[in-house]
Amino acid sequence: MYISPRAARVRNSLVSLFNGGITLILLLIAPLGLAAVIVNTLLIMSLSYIIASLADRVIVWLLPVSQTELFSEISSQSGSLRRQRQQSNVDHSPHWYQ
């Protein structure tokens, strides 16, 4: 499983917003002051983002190291198979030069 850092940041932000929204709804029902509701909601949003980011780091740490290559890197380094075969069949030193 590969997920880019940008996608992980978006996912963690959505999780924290969702948790914050649920917390805001629950705390507005409770008989608390507005400042307590706002502070608790912001704390839960920020802590859920931090916890989700830490969980991502733990998962990356637990995953085995893999040798992944991007297709663009492979094609730019090695070229097509036809080109590789043509280069391997061509004798680079002409016989008349010897």
C-alpha cells in the first residue's frame, strides 16, 4: 500500500474535521459555556490529526522495505525492450577499424 504524503494529509484532515464536527454537536447539547465548547472542539480536532499522523508513521515503520520503481524512471533509464535488443545485437566496434 502506497499513499502519498499529500493524500495522507488530506485524509488526516478529513478525519479530524469529522471528529471535531461530532464533538461540536455533542458539546453544544451539553450545558457548557461557549468557550468550553470551542476549546474542546479545537483540542479534539488537533489531537485527532496528530494521532492519525502518528498512526501513519507507525504503519510505515511496520511495513517491510520494498524496492519500488516508478514507470517513468524505468522508461527513462532503460528505454523500450526493442531498443535494448537492438543495442545488444549491434557490434559497436566496426571490423574495418581494427
